Amino acid sequence: MLEHAAGQPWIYPVLLVFFFIDGFATILPSETAIVGLSALSLHNGQPNLWILGGTALVGAMAGDNMAYMLGRKIGLNRWKWMRRPKVRKMFAWAQYELDKRGAVLIFTARYIPWGRVAVNYVAGQTGFRHRTFFFLDAFACVTWVCYSIGIGLLAGQWVHNNPLLGVGIAVAFAVILGIVVDHVLRWWHKYLEKKDLEKKDQAAAAAATAMAPTTNPQELTPKAAAGVDLSKPAG
């Protein structure tokens, strides 16, 4: 059924909706779909990789921008799932990071399923410039599509006689690599946050040093305070 569906023209509109929904509600495994179909295409020639990549790109960008618009229109508390503790924590993380390094976060969040949804919503809710968001997201989606198709092609080459086994290997490989990428990106953001705190501490220490008086007036003797040179003997 999977091989048959891969060669049908209706699969592309279905995938377009699939990728679109995944951009603002992470309930569909878009990475799994593009990786698995890429591995299948390596053996059967279907679906067409160029059309698959274009469909994924358009759907992903549309979904991300929908999340941005929803964040701007309805905020972060409208729906019940938004008020769950883990989701609230993710939103708080996204808002903090977006204030610090918006461009880096929008790009890297595309590779973190729940992370990208949170970042897209928060970007809209906080009034992040839409034109900037659009171009950053477009670049992120292009690299994400190439990355996902590349994983499918790489894993699909390991099995030559059983394309469905190649799909399974590609999906498993994508899941494992996705977990690794997720942890690496989270570590990187924590590292950048730590460096920011160190810079703030250094700046605060430098400011305190610059504002501190070089001489304590209370330690001056009356004659020194009056301008008398105490280094010379009196009289």
C-alpha cells in the first residue's frame, strides 16, 4: 500500500496538508514522512524527490507562518494544550531565547519538533518582525528539507533488495539522529545562555569598579582635606 501510494499524484496534496499542520500543531511526524518517502524513492523512483522536497518546503513554511499568525492573534493561553506545564515551560524558554538571539533560535528550532512550534507562536505573540521571521524561517526550512531527504537517501542505500526495510531503517536512523540533534542544540543554547550571564557579570563588575571612588574621603586627615601637603615638614 505504501509503495502504491507513493506513485499516486494525490500524495503530494496530502503531504502538503501534512507538513502544514505539523508547523503549528506537532501531532503529525513530518520528519518521518519525508525521510521514509525519500528512502522509498531511491528504489522505486516514486515519489519524485524534487516535488517531494518542494511540497515539504511549502507546507513547512506555511505551517510555521500560521503558528506565527496564531501567536499574534490569539496569544499563548487560548487553548487548553497551551496551558500544560511542559508547554508553558517551552513557551517561557522560547521567549527568553528569542529575546537574546532571535535569528539563531528561529533557525535551529526548525529541527526541534515542539521547539519550533513554541518559537513560532512566541515570535508572533511578542511582535517579532514578520518579514525577518519569514526569511529566517525560509532558510531554516530549506536546510531542514535537504537534511531530511539526505537522511532518507543515505539510509535507503543500505538495503538494495527490500525498499520497505530501507524505509524502516531510514525512519529509525532519523529518530536517533533527531534525538542527538535535539540534545546538541539544547546544549548549545544553554552554553550561549551561560556565556551571556558571564558577560553580564563581567560588565556589572567593571561598572562597579568604574563607579567606586579612588580615595575614601573619610580616611583623609583634616590637613589633607584642607589641601595641606603632609609629605613636607611643617614650619
